[in-house]
Amino acid sequence: MPELPEVETIRRRLAPLLEGATIEHAEVVDPRLTRPVDPTLVAGALVGERIVALDRRGKYLLWRLSSGRTLVVHLRMTGSFRHAVDGDLPEDAYRRATIALDTGAAVGYRDVRRFGTWELLDEDHLTPYLDSRLGPEPLVASFTAARLAVLATGRTTPVKAFLLDQRRIAGVGNIYADEALWRARIHPLRPAGALDAEEVARLHRSVRAALRKGIERQGSTLRDYVTPDGDGGAMQHEFHVYGRLGEPCDRCGRPIERIVVGGRGTWFCPHCQPR
Ligand SMILES: [Zn+2]
């Protein structure tokens, strides 16, 4: 599933193409994408809108539109965008929606497993929608170690599950949670509220470092994730623990282990990340 670095990479690639352009034609061919709203209603409402900005919050892409509405896109498992500057998108059996711009460019939305969502929200609904689902952005200046300490206080949940909870911190998923915990040398099963100040400070630095590395490498391509140019990311070549069962730890050389935390596969070094 695309996490913060993958969604941010998509945003950075699409923004120059979308910002300032007006939507001339929109087609949503899969009713699951916009349900319970009729897809023709959403597509119809998009036509004539100018895209003021392409923003991101957590794993959501926010298409801010000239009417004040926002198209809120979540890619879930397998959603991705493809763009064509000349408007000529390649054939794709998994394309669920297409947007044509007045610049002549086109953007296609592809989703094999069809869990992705498109919601068109009014100004009044956007903030409560996001605030009820998302904690702070981990890469903004106001996200300090002290802020993380407050979020973790009293939490008995394993720190791995704490990191995955979008209502605590926005945008961290399975890959970057494991990478951050390895960097911080914290066992994934430690209760979040039991970390001392030094550990919280390390975790804070590590979450940000892992996410920044992911953005720098244009995200991780394991199966479906591609940038809007059709390129893969390169972060998968630099994982320290994720998916590396039995391989030597980059720090101590001992084998990486795998456990399940909160239903999610979790990779860690039992030597560097003691219980
Ligand atoms: Zn190790």
C-alpha cells in the first residue's frame, strides 16, 4: 500500500501538470470509486473546475479546486495515477477514471483491486473529514519529539501498532514503521506509552528520517506502486528490515526476524531492538 513517501512522490510529479489547469472532461467508469455517490455526478461536478493546488495530508491526495471544493483521493492497496502530457494514455484494463485538462494533458487513475476512493468534499466538510481520521503530519516543523511524547502517553498498544494508527500520526504504514523502529533500536512490541524520553526522541528522529529517505528514493515499488511517469521507486533496495527475514542486520550482522503485530507482518533485529 502506498504510504506517505509514495503519495508525496506522486503529488510532486503530478502537481506541475495539474496546478493551474482546468478540467475539460472527466469520466469515472467504476462506481466503487465514488460510492455511495453516483460516479457520473462526481465526474460532472469536476468539469470546469480549475485545479488550484495538489496537496497531501497523510496518505490522501487533495485536489483543491477553484469552487472551494476538494477532490479527496485515497489510493488504498493498488491505486495509482498515470499522466500523458499529450493526452494519449496507454490502453489499460484497470483504468477506473480519466481526467482531461485544457492543457491537452490527461490523467488516468488505475486500480487493480478497486479499494481506492474519490470523494468530492465542500470546504466545510474537508477539515472535519481529515481531522477525524488523521493525526499530525510527521514531517512538519510542529511535529516535535515533545508532541510525539504526548501522543504516546498512556498508550499500552505496541509501538508498531501505534505508528500504524493514522489517528495518532498521519501517513506511516507497514514499511516505514518497521524501518523507523529499526533506526530507533526499539522493539516493535514495546508499549508506546512505556518509551522513555530518550527513546521517544530517537523514534521521532527515526520516523522522520525513514520517511524522508523514502521520498528521496521516490517511494518503494514492491508490486503496484509506480510514479505518474510509470517509473518505479527505488526505496525497496534500501530496506534495513522490511521483508528481509533471515538476512543479516545492516548494523550487527545477526539475522532479521519476523513477527506479527496487530495482524501485520513485522520485521526487526532482535539484537539491536531488544524487548
Ligand atoms: Zn542488528
